[in-house]
Amino acid sequence: MRLAVLFSVALTFSGIAAADDFYQVPIPADAREFARLDSKMPAVLSYFSQQTDSALRDYYVQQLGQPDNEQTLYGRLHLYFRVNNNQVRILISSQNDWRQVDIMVQN
């Protein structure tokens, strides 16, 4: 048991374990993160998901409430939220059988 806890902590600090949230913005369980720029603002996290556009939209509405603004531009869904006094923009676009989600957080 103790070894399992130590292994889990080591994975977390090595960056292998996926984050449950990004600046208080939740990330779905199937997220496959491929980019993270979080050393300064604006911070950006990008991941792929196999969920549909509407399922991802519903996930964020369920987790963060109704967006302040929502629009579709050039086939990409843009959702705007306010989370802990930060402006959050979530872009959802289709990439073959996957959805790409880009989360941008700024003050």
C-alpha cells in the first residue's frame, strides 16, 4: 500500500498523471493533453477528446454553469466563462474522429 502511494505521488510530480483541472477549469476524464503553456498569463491548455462537440459543451455547462457568451465561428464552438475572476475561453473543434479543446485563461 505504501509503495502504491509513493508511486502515485511520483507519477503526479513527473507530469505523467493528467490534471483534473486547469486554473479551476475541469478537464474530462478522456482528455489527452498535448500542449500546456501555464507559466504566465494568458495560460493555455489543449487536449483531444473522443466526445462529441455537444457532449463537451454540455460537460462544461454542467461544470461551470451557463456561459457568458457562446458562438460558432469557422466551425469552432467558442464558450466564454468567468472562473475565479479569470476570463476563460474554451474552443471546441473537430479533428477527424477527435475533438480538439483549447482552454485559454486570462485575468
